[in-house]
Amino acid sequence: MKYSGIEWIGDIPAHWNVVRTKTLFRNHKDVVGDEADNYERLALTLNGVIKRSKEDNTGLQPEAFNGYQILREGELVFKLIDLENVSTSRVGLSPYTGIVSPAYIILKPQGDIHAPYAQYYYLSMWQREIFNHIGDDGVRSSLNAKDLLNVPIIVPTIKEQEAIANYLDSVCSTINQSINQTRETITQYKKLKQAIISHTVVSGIRGERGMRPSGIEWIGNIPQDWDILRGKVVLRILERPVEDNDGVITCFRDGEVTLRSNRREEGFTLSLQEAGYQGIEPGDLVVHGMDGFAGAIGISDSRGKGTPVLNVMDSTQNKRYIMYYLRRMAYDGVFLALSTGIRVRSCDTNWNKIKNLPFLIPSIEEQQEIADYLDEKCAEIDRLISMKEEFLVELEKYKKTLVYDYVTGKKEVPTA
């Protein structure tokens, strides 16, 4: 082994070389122009380069594709803008010929380089957030083609490059299958949780009993002794004062309502504005005015302040039962049906609609039974989901370590 001269890599096999990317790749930007209709549209994703319909209007879209550039099969493509966002895709090897955004950087292999090996090398750079810090003491917001061409790359022999790429293809494919299966299991657990909530809040847990039509299409039959009341009878909107030292409360899509500092992730709130903050106390029922449709409904566990987009409420009934009932509305698409668009844009309008919705009201004793039952069932499912999510993290870490070890020569490809 010898020192590579690259801090994030360290030692490499003695016969491997270190060269600049420009030694092995050439950057080109062939604008498609009037030939745009003759090419399929491509996009760089976390799953590599995929075909994307020109009619797909997700995100920012061009008025025309004439300014797009041609990406050819076997070329590497990079997205090195907005580098602060470390969760987005950065590099891919294209299995197709098509057109891509002019913001991408395209490298054509030349010389003694096996493109699939190079993809894994640059992929490891992305996984370790190396692109963010190239040539700067702080986080870079973007890299241009010249910056990329000056990036050092470790070069084994062609035979070793091919062996490394083939081995990583095989092992990473197996890991990716496990990742996809685990994600599907998490999805099924979440659907099960929603199904249990949806069934329980309209049927109870007391077994067979007399039923009657609710008169509400999305509810169906309900126990005969249950009442139906409007939201304005069941709920009361709160307007609490704000203290100077209050932290910011966020209502997340998983139903947790807590201080933003308690969750190391971005919440689903409007941009924060000083004007209009409202106080929130532990035990308050909170419905997110924009993301309630996605399950952002819960009971606050903290004192703090929230933006006007949060509907902060009290109830004459068991608040945990009402919370689960509201989630049932979200899961069944009731909030979406009430919205003027995909999301409710005004929390005041949202409250005006919620207060006129029908609520199923069992006795207080039965509400407590239902809330306790759902607390237990949801906690059990959440525990299983958490275990699967931890397993996902370990799989991703293992794949990241595996790629790094082989593209830097820390490990040698096993021989039969």
C-alpha cells in the first residue's frame, strides 16, 4: 500500500495510480436544438439514469426541450448543483441515449477507464459528501465542469476496474433487493396501521352489536347508540399567547407534534413568520392546515409556538379518540375532497371546513376504550416500523462502506 495523497481515501494499493478526471474523461455539452423531438427525455435519480416522459410536469419544467443536451449510452452524468442537499442524486452511468437538463455535467470516457468502475468511485464521493467540500473551506453550493475535471480519481488496472465493478454490481443488487423489500414491508405496516384506525373509529371494539346507517357515504353503518355531531360542537379553536422564550412547534406527517429541535429533520410547515405565531400547550390537539390530509394530526407533547398554518384545538370529547377520527378522515381522502387544490392553503378556511364535518361520538367511556386500544396497536406497529427503519439505515451504511472499500483498494475482490 501507499499513501494516495487524498485525505478522504488514505492508502491505496501500491500499483494503483492517482490522476485527474480530465485525464480519463472529456466533458461535452451537445445541445439538441431542433432535434429534441427525436430523443427521449432522461433524468438522473437515486436509482440511476431513467427515462422520463416529456409530459411529466413534476417540479420545474422547461417550455421547450431545445436547450437540453444529448447524453449518450455509456456516459457519466452529474448533478452538482444545490450541494447542501446531501440526499439528492449526484452521479449516474447512462444505459440510454437521450436528452437531459442543461444543468447536468456529462463526461465521456476516454483512455484506460472502465465507466462502471468510475461510477462507483464518484458514487462513493457523493455518499461521503466529498463534492460539497472540494476546493473550499466551507460547503460549496455547486461545482462546474472545470471543477469536476480536476477531481482526483484512483485508477487500478482495467482488469481490476472491471472486476470491482462486476463484484459491486452483484453485491449491491442483492443489498438493493433487501432495501426494497424492507421499504415495502414498512409501507404495508403503515397501511395496516391506517386500516386498524379506520375500522376502529367507526365500529368500536365491543364486538357484535346493533348497527344503523350513518347517512354518510364514506362512513357507512355505525353502532346504534353512537351520535353524530358537527365539528363545531365537538371542537373549539384555541388562541393562546406566545412567550418570548417559546420554541417552535412542528406538526409532522406521522402525527407527532413536538418542538422542532426534538426532530432532526425538516418539518412540513410554511416558512416561519414572526407575525401570527400562536401558543401551543402539551395536550393540545393540532391539525396541520396544509398537511392534515397526509396525517399531520396529533396531540402536542411540548409547550411552544406554531405558525398560523396549525389549527390548535380543544375538545369536549376524548381528544385522543378525536385525533384518531380526524386521521381516519385524512386516510379516507375527506380533507382532500374538501380542498380547493391538492392542499388546503388557508388554516382559517381549513377550520371553517373542519367545524362543519360530521363526527361519530360514542360514549366517553367507549371513546377511552377506543383510544387506549389504538394507542397500544399503533405503538406496536410503530415499534416494528422503527426496527425496519433501523435495518434500512444499517443496509445503507453497509453498502456505502462496501463501495468505498473496493474502489479505494482497502479490500480485494474475492476470487472463486
